[in-house]
Amino acid sequence: MSVRGLRIGGTSLAVLGLLLVGLVFGLSFFWVSTEASQGIAQRIFYIHVPAAWVAFLAFGIVALTSAMYLWLRDDRLDRAALAAAEGGMIFATIMLTTGPLWGKIAWGTYWTWEPRLTLTLLLWFIYLGYFLVRSSSENAERGKRFAAVVGIVGALDIPLIHLSVVWFRSLHPQPVVVKPDAPSLPGDMLSLLMLGLLAFTLLFFGLFLLRYALETLRDAADARERRATT
Amino acid sequence: MRGYLGQIRAIVWKDLLLEFRTRERIAAMAAFAVLAAVLFNYAIDKSLVSPQNIAAGLIWMTIVFGGLLGIGRTFNLEAQDGAMQGVLMSPAPKDAVFLGKTIANFVLLYVVAILVVGVFMLFFGLDLGTSPLALAGALALGALGFVALGTLFSAVSSGTHMGETLLPILVFPLLVPMVIYGTTATGRLLGGRPVAEVAGNLRMLGAFALVAIFAGAGLFRFVVED
């Protein structure tokens, strides 16, 4: 796909995603019914859970494209990994800010060593390592390889981190959608959550395409500069 | 297969011989461990907490911090004289180089780990509990996963201009399983609980070590490519 196509696709997805996020905000305040036990604070759930989903989805993309980059050495795969990592870090940050806001009201504390919260914090730091390795490597090609290694090891370790922090302690509300029996979430809440997931996913892929297009242009500019100097 | 093991043994032997002759890393790690225990002694108000209760956590933190000190310099000596090129151009495959380096680091770290436990016994009147063997096993499994990750990311960080500063940022988030299962196993064994109670922890430490070793052996060649 041409850069122009990427930018048009990215912009339209991002705009559509943003509009839907706006709609989710509106609906979560004025339409969906208030959850009985947690009250009004539970409405942040429609932002928090989709952000979490996208943050982990993005890391999956990072790991997959990183592994394929090491295998095929196609710069497009590395650009995809970078674009996904940046998007993922944004959504991990959203999740890490909305979670404690809710926690202060529901649990009475901003921070607790609750497994999913801990896992996201660690995910955030793995993303940070991913960017630091990339930016502190003198040669760009080496930075790409190092970053890919960080992405892959992070993805391999995440299940173990998850197991260990769950084993350590669990305070978090139990899953209400993806679990063996049917979802226990009332209909309107479930629909709004699904809309939130759609909105955040579209927004993520919009940002992803835009970032990917930017990186393509940057690589092309670098290549032109190199040709001009030699 | 014999050749492969021979290559690993050559790397291990080279690294340990170098370390035996210079004693740089082991001395730094051992001094760090003892000094950290001295500082811990003054950092704990004994009228509030008894050191025995938090000894397991302190032992593991000392091993992690002190260990990174030495592991972060795994590739320094070779980087200085371009000797790494020689090692990488040798017929030994890259994963043999990684495994050799990891084993050599493991030997160093395990010596330090035993020293740390000894120092804590001496300084804080710690009792080894009912099963020193299981304790040694927990330390060995935890240290193995730690050195495998540490060796891989030491190769990464020494290829960047941030150097060893980067290492904790890369390694600490990944070490969480080791710290959780390692400290609980150590704490319970020191507290005199039966070995059966920590069998699950030991298995998880083993799984962590396996994942770290396989990931490192598979990915090392991408790190040292140039």
C-alpha cells in the first residue's frame, strides 16, 4: 500500500475510532444502567477494559512482527512492530491511569498489588525497554534487532509473570465476559463494552497506520539523505 | 553432540579461567553482597521488624542487585580488545557461546548466592531451616533463570551507548516470577516449613529457568550478529 493510501486509511480509521470513543463516553454517562454494587464509578470500565484489551493486543502484534522481522529482515515488519509498540504504550498508559482512579473509589486505594494491575505496569516497562534499546543503539539496524529481542522475550515472559502475580494475590473483580459460562454482564453494559472494544481497536489501528506511514516516509528521507551524501 | 558440549565447555573454561585470574567480577559481587548486608543491618529497625522475617526478600534482592553488577560486565572484557569477534568467528555456534557464558555466569552467581546466605546467617543469626538441600535447589533454579536473562540482555545493553544503565530496566520487569517464587520458597524453607509446601514454587522456578535459557539460546545470535 502506498504511503498516501496508508495515511488516508489511518486517518479515516482514527477519526472513526475517535467518534466512537466519544459515543462510548456519552453512552457510558447517559445511557447505560448504573451498576448496583459499584455505583457510578463503574462507568470507567467502558474505557478501562477496552484500553487493556488494545494494550495487550498491541504487544501481541509487537511480538509477532518482531519474530518475523528477525526471520525475514523486512523493514516493513520492524515498522509495524514499532507502530504497534507506540500505540500499545499509549493504551497501557490509559489503562494504568483509569485503573487507579476506579480503584480509589472501589477499593479505597489508588494502588494495590492486584495481578492485572501489576502485569500492566510491567508491560508498560517492557515497552519502555523496547524504546530505550532502540533509541540507544548507535546503528539503526542493530536497534531494530535488539528491540525485536526485547519484544519476543517480553511476550514469552508475560504468561509466567501473569501466573506468578495471580498466584501472589488476587483482588481484582473476576472476569465478567470471557469465562467458561455465558457472560454475566447485563445486556446494555455488554453492548456498550463491545462498542468500546470496537472504538478503541479502530482507533488503535488508525494510529498504527499513521505511525507506520510516518516511519515509511522517515526511512525514505534517510535513504535519500544517504544517497545525497555519498 | 560431543563436539557441541565440548564447545560449551571451552567457553565456560575460558570465562572461568579469566575470572579466576582477574577475580574482578566475583570480587565486586562478593564485596557488594557483604556491604549490602551491613547496610541492611542499619536499615532495619529491630524494635519494629525482626530481620529473620524479611531475610528471604533481602537475600534475593542482594543476589539480584549484586548479580547484575557482575553479569552486566559479561561482555566488557571481550568488547575491549575486539576479542568477541574471535569468539563469534570460532566454529562454536552462537547458542553454544550463549550457553557457555550462561553457565560461567551461573557458577559465579551461585558462589555469590551461597556467600549471601552465609553472610545473612552470620550477621542476622539466620537458621537454615530443616532442608538446606531444598534451599540450595531453590537458589540454583532461581539463579539459573536470572543468569540466562541477564546474559542475553547484557549482550544487548553492552551494544547500546547506555551500557549497563539499561540492564536493570530491561531485566527487572522480566524477573518478577523468579522473585515471587524464589522469595516465597526461600522464606518458607528458612521458616522450617516442609519441602512439599514449596514443590510448586520449585517447579515454577524451573519453568522460568527453562524459558529463559531457551529464549536466550535462540535469540542470542540475533544480538551478536554484527
